[in-house]
Amino acid sequence: MKRIYETLLREYLDMFPCVALIGPRQSGKTTLLHTLPNDWSYFDLESSSDYSVIADDPDLFLRLNSDKVAIDEAQILPALFTALRVAIDADRTTKGRFIITGSSSPSLLRSISESLAGRIGIIEISPFMWAEVNERTVSTLVNSIVDGPKDPQSVIDALAPGARSLEDAFGIRDIRDVFDYWFRGGYPEPWLENNRRFSERWADQYVTTYLQRDVARLFPGLNQERFRIFLQMLGGSSGQVINYANIARAIGVSQPTARDYFEIAHGTFIWRRIPAYSKNTTKRIVKHPKGYMRDSGLLHFLLRIQDIPSLQAHPQAGASWEGMVIEEIIRQLNSLGVSFDYYYYRTAAGAEVDLILDGAFGTIPVEIKSGQNVGLRDLKSIRNFIKEQECPYGVVINNDTKPRLYDDRLLGIPFAFL
């Protein structure tokens, strides 16, 4: 499948001497490298022969290979980053010389910030987006958010000119396509194999590899058995405000250790931490972070959900849907190279907005519903937030059959249109 990130990669190669592709293992970073022209050289640091060639003398390697060099899994060799800085500084005017990839954010981003600040463009690669599975570009909704405040009706009109239904807009036969993506998640290999037995075995092996290779290598002193239990608990914690004390008691570790576990999960792209929104608000708010498993398919594997009917009946269905929609929006914005922050909002009185996007485009609240019919009573919190924060408009993502206006500053968009 063609990745939306290809456009951003080409743009960054024209802007920076080095580009970093970071993201979870098996999300498609290496495959994206192989879309580069044939004059690029490719080295994989997980290959013992390639590792030896570079690790013996990184400075000499980069003098001999000074242009159009792609190095996979760069975090394995920390000495590479200092050598890259020296090589880049020897010729700062030439762009698009190096690409590095990494599957483990903590060590990679630390090395980048210490050695390559100002010399590198960073692209976070995710598993397949809904837009990519349907062979589309980034949605008109996300482009509208990036472009800045608009009249909500003009956003709806731009989504699918002349269309009055999903069938008109994209040829989608029914809602089952959406639910299939929700259930399966976005990791490329299960999609390309398209075999349920393979997907189950793949997810099991992915979790095992994540624990035994990535986490063990990055954090050699970590109690793997405790962290395995923690990983199982993440499924039940997805979509919840995090109480570190409760998690610590449940797995038998200290509260600081539980916090460290969440940091590891976030930094290795398994979990997404969503901070609380506290700007310009006079109300008493909940300040603890919220979080989600980043991939719904991996979440459903951890929860032992076997099929779509079981998913619909599961107590975590609402939180799973919410997390999947949040990921789609964040992934699409990331694929455009947009600078933004994201939050959730909850008051002590129980008012809540699922996602707050904050950037140069303004503050856009997003409410997420899994149903088709959404009444105004269900939207009291987001409507109050729009008024209090003077937002240009707000968005409700649902499973309706067409876009619609709930009022003059609140539009509803079916997930299928993303």
C-alpha cells in the first residue's frame, strides 16, 4: 500500500541534511526506505555484517558514504549520532544526505536532541491509517483543521461535494468496512496477509518480541515478568484516567516504578499518554493523564476479543473506539508534518471532551461517539467548551451516514470520511 508519509519524506529531504523515521516496530519504516531511488545505499544495524561495517569506525564510514545513505534501527549504535553530527557539519548546505530509522523512542530521541538538534527532521511513522487502507490521502477534515478557522458548513461541503451518503462519497458499501478496520488495527503485516490465524499468531509474536528484544535491550535491569503483567493490564486501562497507585498495587511494584512502566510503554509507541487540558479554564479540572493503546488490533489481542460481535459487546468497546479515532486524527496530522499538541478535558463535575487539538490553527475540541444517532443532550460538554474557550468550531466523530451540522459551531463527521 502507498504510504501517505512518502510526500512528507520527500519534503523533509529537501529541507534537512538528515531525516529520522521513528515509530513502532513493523509499522512500515523499512518498507518506506525501500521506496527511495536506486542511488540510495541501505544499511541495517540489526544485520551483523552491516553493524560491523559501521560500528568499527562510524566517522570513517560516513566519510566514505557521505550522501544518500539510509541506516535502519539507528538507536542500536549510539556512537553513530556524534559521527552524523560531524559529517553533517562538514557540509551543512547539502540537504537530503542521510535517513535514519528507529523503533525505540527514548534512546533515539535523546541521541537526536543531544547530537543532531537543528540538523534533522523527524517523522513519526504509524501503522496503516484508515485513509491508507482505503487508498486515500489525508482527509479534508484534517486539512481543514490545519488550514485554520473556517465556517463549519464549508468544511462539510468540502468533505464530499455533492455527496449525501458514504456510498456517494467513497463507494463504501456499508459500515462493516469501518468496523473491520477498528477490529484489526493498522499493523501492515496482518493486513497484507489477510488471514485471521496469521493475525492472531503475529500479535502474539509481536508482544513477545517487544518484551524480549526491544524492552529488554533498552532497559536491561527491568523485571520482565512484572512488565509483562503490566502490559496485560494496559488493555483494561486504555481510555481511562491513570491512577498510578492502583496500577502499582495491582502488579506489586512501587508507584514510581508504575510511572516508569507507563513512560516505557509511551516511549516505545505501544501506549499514547494524553495530558489533561488546563489552559484558560476557571473550572476545577482533573489533571491526571489519560491514555490509550495506540493500535486497536493490539488492544483487542490483549483483551482476548475474538471477533467484531464480541468487540461490540465488550465493556471496553467505547474506550477502544475512542482511542482508535484519536489515533487516526493524530496520525493524519503527523503525516502532514504539523506542529500541534493534544489533550483531553474533564472537570471535577464530570464534563468531558475526548480530544483537544491545539496549534497554530487554534483550539479544536473533538467529541467521539461510536453510535449513529447523537442527540444534543450528548453534546453539552463540547458545546460549553466551544463557548467558554471561543473555539472556531468543534467536531463530533461518529458513525452517521453523512456529515451534518448540530449547530452553527459544531459539525458531525462520520469516521468513514476521515
